[in-house]
Amino acid sequence: MTYLMGTYAPADVVFSHGDGSVLYDTNGKRYLDFLCGIAVTSLGHAEPHVARAICTQSRRLLHVSNLFRNELAEPLAERLDRLVGDGQPAGGRVFFCNSGAEANECAIKLARRAGGHGRHVVVSALGSFHGRTLATLHATGQTEKHRAFQPLPEGFEHVAYGDAGALDAALDPDRVAALLLESIEGEIGVVPAPAGYLRAARRLCDERGILLLLDEVQTGLGRTGRWFGFHHHGIRPDVVTVAKALGNGMPIGACWAKAAVAAAFEPGDHGSTFGGQPLACAAATATIDRMVELDAPRLAAAAGSKLAEGLRRLPGVASVRGAGLLLGCVLETHLFAPAVAARSLASGLVVNAPAPGVVRLAPPLTVSDEEIDEALAILKGVIAHVAKGTEP
Ligand SMILES: *Cc1c(COP(=O)(O)O)cnc(C)c1O
């Protein structure tokens, strides 16, 4: 019996506390956390700078509503703008909210507002994930997730991910307001955009006056080895959404847009009671400041290449894809990934299986070489065990 709705089928473990890359359950058992709440706690658990910022702010002011300014939202927006610009001011404006879905919801509303009457269609990619609200669910390119919730909001169309030719046909400038893409599709198994794809998307959007929206909710803030996934591709999006890692576990999301695009919103067009409130902003400010201090993208790139190299050498691993510390480990035997994730958990390693043949690894960007070696040793044993157990 549970009082919680059955929207998840949680594993049979209760975590009580953590420290850096390590989690402990209520029995005192130790785990290496190579999932980070799905790319959320990028600085590790109980990070002292973030903890101190939350404690200090909680004694000062938690909330005043957006009918008033607060001391933290404006400087946080400026920091985020600099990261979007890869260290330089990017000339954008930010709307703060509480989650990735809300950040994308804001991006979609902004695209419709900027697109004007009749130009409201948002094109996104098959295999994408953009959130669970009705609009972001329809933007999500996984039709099996749509089925039970028809009718979904109108104005969403999907194209094959990575196919520049399909974009050419789908981006009708008379109807389409925006193209919404991820630089890596995390939720269907860590599938990166092929080389040249985002550049082709940028060029087509420019030619046709269509906005390019990048969902960096999972890939953003250093995880891929650059501040944002799109930085690997040499493009500038019109709108960028972030959330997961922004508060290192404190719920906060943000929608960044070029100033000229953001200008489409007028007072009253969009809002959020909690968005940009002081406590969440304090956590996000401490997170970004610490990430800049550590040069988090550099840490992710270095640790990521060590981890990817180690994974490629494991028996039973067919290939490794992704970037930095967002990696998909493709197993030789399709359908083994859920068993590998479950057995890893029992063996003290937290990972997950976003697809039947893919194990996702997203450890803290601060993960040590020793912790990577320890995780690889656990995975090696687990994959061998699962392979043996299911042989005829
Ligand atoms: C997690 C995720 C979202 C949704 O974020 P929530 O905070 O769960 O609403 C949207 N887009 C991507 C790419 C994500 O990984």
C-alpha cells in the first residue's frame, strides 16, 4: 500500500543522504551515484557551497512573488547569459521557472507569441523528450507516450532526428514558428546530433525566419564538456532552455532568449508564482559560481574521456556514445540494459537504462579517477553476470 500515485515504479531502495559521488541508503549501504538524479546533481551531493547558500538564504528571504524584484534573479540571469555566450555576454533575457517542462513551455509560448497569427507550429524530433505537461508532451517525439492523453494541444509536428533533408520539407515558413531540438537525445538512449545537423537546422531557420529552440535541460551546464551542447556545433540558438543541473538539486528552470525574441512577451503573457524566487536563485547562483571556479566543462571532458575509454574496453559493450559525462553504453546484447541497471544498483552503482540496450551514465562532473575505476570494475562484473544468467 502506498499513498503516492503510481506514475513511477521506483527501485526498492531508500536513499537517506549523500556526499559527493556517493549515496547511502537507510541500511547504511554505500553506492556510487553515476546517474545524479538524471544529470541534476552535477557538483555531487551535499555540495558545501550550495548547501551554505541555501542555509544563508533560507534565514533571509524565501519568497516575495514576481510582483516585486528580488536581489538574486537579475544577477543570476546575467550569469546564465554569459554561459550561453560561452564566457561572453550573449545579449539575452531570462525567464525563471521551476522545471525543464516549464522552461520548454515558456519557449513554446514565446515562439507562438513571436510567430504571430497562423505561424504557431513547433517542429521537434522523433525520439526527443521535452517534458510531461500537455504541450511539452506533444513536443516530445515519442508517440507511445501520447496515446493515453489525446487530444493533445494542436500545433506540434515531428521529424526524424538527424535528417537535415526532413527539416527542409517540414519547416514551412507560413505555418512554423519554431524548431525545437536537443543536441543529444538523452531519454531514448543518449543519441547525439550527427555532425552538421544543427548547423543545417540553423541555416534553414535563418533562411525562413523560423526560431531555433535548443532544449539543453539534460545537456546544459558543462555536462557534455562545453557549457552547452550546442557549443560543440558552432551555432547560436534563438532560445535555450535549462533546468536539471541549474540548482544542483534545488528545483529551478530557465528559458533564455535573444533580447529581440524575448521582446515578444509583454507583461501578463506568462508567469510563475515560484519562478525566480530567492531560495532557488541562491542555490543556482552558488552552483554556477562553483562550476565556473572549477571549470566544470573541462572536468567533464577529462573524466568523460576516461570513463568512455574504460567502458569501451568492457566485454559485452558494443559502443559508447554521447559527450563528456553524458554517456550511453550500448550493450552487445539488446534487452540487457534494465537487468544491468538493476544488478548494478544491488552492487552499489546507480545508473539507468533509458533504452533496452543502453545503460546511461551521468556521474557528477567532479567524479574522481578512483571512483571511475571503481564503477568500471562493478559494471564489468555485472555485465558478465547478466550475460551468463540469460544464456540458454
Ligand atoms: C528532464 C528533461 C525535461 C523535463 O524536465 P522536468 O524538470 O522533468 O520537467 C525536458 N527536456 C529534457 C531534454 C530533459 O532531459
